[in-house]
Amino acid sequence: KGTGAVQATKGFNSGYLFFLKEGVAFGQSPAMYVHFDDLEDLRVLRAENAGSSSFDLAMTPEDGATIEF
């Protein structure tokens, strides 16, 4: 709806991923923000067929463990 966000689940927490100009934010509880400069790796792990709106996203910060949505 023009917000640049997608529904996401991290573990048992549901919220929204916001793809911002300089990073990615996850809203709801617990909220988090990762700046693109702090990422070692960002990738789509699983996507359905080309027209699907479902995918898995993994972010690996330079100083931490992989975060999956």
C-alpha cells in the first residue's frame, strides 16, 4: 500500500520488513534495523514461481549470526 513493506515472520514474531534507502527495518516486537553497510550477506533463500509473493530472506551482519525471515 505504498509503504515499501512486506509482512514477515522472524521466529515466532510477526511484523513488517521495511526496505529503506540505507537498510532494512523489522517492525513489531522486537523491532530491529540493519544498515546495508553492516551486512556481510543478504540473499533470498527460497522463492516460489516467478509470480509468487512468498520468499525467505537471510541477512548476515558482519558481527553476528544469520537472521532469517
